[in-house]
Amino acid sequence: MARPRPPTGLPAVLSAMATSTAGAPRGARQLGLIVLLGLPVLVLTLGVLFAGGGRGTGFDQFGRIITLVYCELVLPLALISLGTGAFGDEWASGTPHYVVGLPVPRFALVVGRWLSTARWALVYVVPAVLLVYTLALANYGSALARYLPELAWVLVIVVALTLAYSSVFICLGLALRRALIASFIYVFAIEVATSKLPQMVGRLSLAFHGRNILWQVTGDSVFEPLTRDAFDVEPLSVLSSVLWIVGITGLSLALGTLALRHKECGGDTTARDAAET
């Protein structure tokens, strides 16, 4: 009997996604994820219990937490371990042959693990965002129902940024020996610092584009990028920001695929290097 053909295209991606356990949130990784995502929720809970709410309106408080805390800092930090571990766990555990020996295209394998990483993250991220929304607006009567369309857009952007950050950290995990260090540098140098620089530089940040999209589709000033008028330049359009996010995601997946192909023929040295991520 002829050997069955290996899956390609979407079936290969779905197969890689379904069979991936590397980088899964368990043990210390799961605890760290819960602590990172839960700290803003805890702070808001204490504010509601003891201070009767926060500064400004409830939605302003929600918007500041989402843009300045979650999108720029908490979300990328929470994804570092999941993204770099999507392949790094295989080399760290001494089982890289299970990865490089799979009869599926390398790009399909990277995409499958990328989707798996984002899926695991969203299981924790979406409830955290909903809790923040509820706590921030709980003391403002009908505000919970009034701002549901804006909440829907926030969730769309959170999903988009989760996918984008996952691709970046998977790429770093495959390409660099010190992936964790590089990932922290990326978060604080690009997502935290660069997003607050003038628009011509700030656009390198994924958080900047997420905030720009939210500002333009909702019209709420709480989402307006901090440095939009620094050099009196026209703000980026929604389409431009979408293309930036998609472009960074696609480039990261492509570079991650190239790095995985290099590891495939790298022998013992490659396995040792990957384990150090």
C-alpha cells in the first residue's frame, strides 16, 4: 500500500495546532499568566470597594487601563513565555526530533503553533478584559450596556494584538539564543517606550496601532495616541494601522519559518542553542 500523503495547507495548520502541547500554560507559566492579567483586576476591585470608583468616568478608566496597561505592557509580557515556549519547550525537553520530523511544511507548523499560542492566551485575556470593563463601569448605572459597542471593538483589538504579539515572540524564540532577554527588551523598548514617541517612530509599536484603530472607530478621546500631534502630521488611517499589524505578524511568521528550517538542519549545536531560549 502507498504511504498516505502528508497534510498540506489548512489541514496541516489545523493538525499542528491540535497536536501542540509545547508552550502550554501550566505550572509556573500558568500562575505567571494569571498574576499578570489579574493585577489590574485586583486594583480595580479594591478601588470599587474602598474608593467608590476611579478618576473620571467609568469608561475613561476602562480605556486607560486597556491602552496603557494591557495593550502596551501586560498583554505582551503575558505572551512572552507562551510564544518563546511554543518551540523552545521542545528543545529544552530534548524532543526536537518530534518537531523537525513532522511531515508537514515548516510554515504550516509555525502557523499552527502560533494559532495555538494565541488561543491559550485568549482563554485568560478575554475574561480579564471583561472583568475590567465590569468593575470600571459597575458604579455608573446604565453605562455597562451603553458602551457595549466600544467593548466589542476593544475585544477585536485585543484579539488582533494577541495574534501579533504571539507571532513576534514565536519568531524571537526560534531565531535567537537569548529569546527571553530579547523579548523583554522588545516589550520595554518598543511597546512601552516607542509607542509614546512621535508618530513617525511610534508606528513601530503594535500597541500604537491598536490604540489608533480604537480611537478612530469609536471616536473616544481616551484612546487617542499620545503623540499624534507631535510634528503636526496627519494621523494614520485605520487601514494603515491594520496593514501595519498584519505586516508585522506576517513578517514574524515568515522569519520564524526560516529560523525553524535552519534548526532543522543544525544538528546538535542547534538543539543546544534552542534549549538556551
